[in-house]
Amino acid sequence: MMRDKLIVMVVLAWLIFGFSASALEYSPDCAEFSNKTTDWSRTLSVDKFDPSLGVLTGVKVSADACASQLFMLDSEDSEPQCWTVTTNARLSAAMPDGTDFVLSLPEKTNQFCLSADLDEEPDFAGNDSFRFFIKECVKDERTYSDLANWIGPGKVDFKVVAKGITDVAGSSSFDQRVRTFANETICVTYYYEPCDDGLWCNGEETSNGLICLPGTAPDCNDGIECTIDSCNEETDTCEHRADDSKCDDGLWCNGAETCDPTKGCQPGTAPDCSDGIDCTIDSCNEEIDECEHSPDDDFCDDYDVCNGIEICDPASGCLPGTSLDCDDKDPCTIDSCDPIEGCIHTAIDCDDGDPCTIDECINGRCVHTQIPGCGCDCSANAPDICLPMVCIERGGVLICKDYSLPQYLPQVKNKVMSAGGGCTGDCKSFNLVLPSSIKWNTPGPYEYSVVCEDASKTCSSTDTGRLVLDYNCGCGACGCSGFC
């Protein structure tokens, strides 16, 4: 704010006291007007002041013009006559502030007389005409304090109007011709002060042409929150000083944080709270800024109940527990310990595999007592038998057929029993098993089975015998009874 006030005060001083001795100046190309016509008007331009140079303090406009007039008069009277001719020229240029910059050439007066017109033609020829040529030059300069319209970008336009003036005083008739040739050059000089306070840390000042505008200070922010960023005017550089206090989170157990000038806050090194004891929980209590060590028996547990319960001593570590005593004082049990279940007492197995004995342990010894009336004597004596094929007598001829045997199975069983192939002892159940491969219509030997089993199905016996199918054994000496 103070700097802006200072700039305004400087500008006011320029406007009040005129151009500073230290002010700089420059002039763009001049506007040059050149015409050969009578009473002309034309617009040319010059560059406005470039505000990047600084503050405009003043403008000077200088102009110089030259005007030439050719005057011709021809008498149209029959008698000699005299005249007085007054000539002048005026150039006017409109300035940006609305005023006109006017150059007026000195007024000239000529007196002369002409004889009578001799040729009757108003052609400005002959000895009855008058002609003269004048040329005058003039210079002037002005300064302007209304500066806003002179500041760029763009151009300042100058519209110059040139006008010639001729006044002829005299009687009688005459013809006249006047031509005015006017040239003018308008030049502009800009006076200004550059905007530079000489301080690098303020940035490069700029200007809108009327006042200096503060520059943009260099961005010294390095993006690191824990550094103090500053601008060094002596070295024209930014500086970044690390400040560890900006990283402190107030926690003792985190350690002391530090500031790295390129990486920012870095975590501190936490205090080493390890006491070297595996079964303690090592921690930091932030309220007293100390390490604590809490024993935890769970770290000592070997998950074997047979070893007893292990405990943690905060000074020496894990201590073994007291092993379990699994002796139940029973000689008929086997005492053991399971790591999970604990003590197990398993009875001694005295089973001798005999269903007719009572097996038990007495005083650490197995005793087997026989059960009265228990047991069976299963025996099977399957005889070799011959089964005749069935014969039918037709017309005194014996014909053996293949459809006779299946219905005689009960008799076959009786035959086996009568041959001493039955079951004895407690085995009362008797079963005759014929081979599935038997072909009843084909003579030949087959093997059959006798199966004996007692009523409680606790014992069984099996024996095999030979079964022969034969026509001869059926229709031999025994006749055709079907069995021998």
C-alpha cells in the first residue's frame, strides 16, 4: 500500500513540476504531409507511447510547415486599372485533447496596375495579366499534460487541414487564379520515467503508462511445509531454511521429527523399548514418556497340558510349568497324557477272542473264565453221490429225458444226509448248495457244497462233495426208479 502511494506521489510531482532531469525520451517516426492541391485535408498517424517503457511524464509536439502560393490576375477592363492583393496560408492539426495546433504563415500584400485588356480572352496570357509566386515557412512546438490519450497501444491520428487565403481589392472586371501548395511535418517526443525500484524481491515493476504497477514478487515457496521461505535481496535468490519445530507432532513415542529441506518432515526414530524378554509386551506410555514391559503368559504356552502351565517372569522370561501326575493307582489301566486332553486311563485289553470265555483283568493280570454250555461242534461230511437221469419207458424202450432232476432236490438232500453228510452237534441248520454251472441234461461230474450253521449263527462249517449225473446209475440194476 505504501509503495502504491509513493508511485502516485511521484507521478503527481512529474505533472506539477514538468519533465524530470532524469527523464528518458524517445520519438517515433514523424507524420509528413505533402500536397500540391489547393485547400487540402489529410490524416496521418504516429505511434502512441509504449507503456512497457515506464510512466509517461510529458508529450512535446513540434510542427513545421511551408506554404507556397501562385497568384495570377487577368484584367477584363478596357481601361488601365490598379489592385491590392493580400495573401495568407493556414494549417490546422487536431490534437488528442481536442485542441487545434495551428500554423499561420505571414500575410503578404502586393499592389500593381494592369493596362487595358487587349485580347478579350480571360486566359491569363498576354501583357494585360499579373502573376507572382510567394513561399513562406514557419515552426512551432507545444507540450501536453493530458497524457491518457497519448498512451498505447495504437496510433495518434493527426488530421491536418490546409487553406490558402487571397483577397483582391480593386474595381473593374478581372479574372484570378490562386493555387496554394502546403507541406507540414508533425513530430512527437515522449518523456518518461522507467518503473524500477531496484529491488529484486519485489519483482519486475510494470506500468500502464500513467503509474507504475507493483511487480510480481518471485515465488519462493518450495512446497516444503517445514521450511521458512524468504527472499535474499543481496543475492537475488530465494532461500529455504529448515525448521524442525514445524514437524514436531508432540508425541515422545514417535521420536524427534526433523525437517529435510528437500523432502519435508521426516519421522523420528522411536525409542527402543525392547527388553530382550520374548514373553513381555513392550510398549511406550505416552503420558510419562517411558517404555513399559508387561508379562504375558500366553507367549510361554507350549500348548501341551502335560507339561503344566508355563508363566512369564518379566526379568528372566518363560518358566516351565509342573507336569501332570496321571497315575490313577489302578494296575488294570494304562496311564498316559494327551497334550490336549490331559490324563488318559486306558483299560488293559484281556480279550482272547473266545466267545465262550469271560475275559477280565484282576490285579494287573488277565483272567479267562469258561462259560458253561457255550460252543458248538460243527462238522459236514459230504459224500460222493450219483444221481441218475430220469428214464421213461415207452413201448418197451427206455428213453432218458432232461426235465426230470430239479423236482428231486429234497430227495437229493435226504440222500446226502443218509450218506452221513449231515450236520452234527449244535449245527442243526443244513443247506445244500449246487453249482450254478450245472447242466441237468448233460452227464458229468460237479462239485456241490454242504453248509452247516448253528441256530445263533456263532459258528459254521462247510464241506464239498462230488455229484455225478449218469444215465446208467438211474436205469441200471435198480430199474427206472430215478434213484439207486
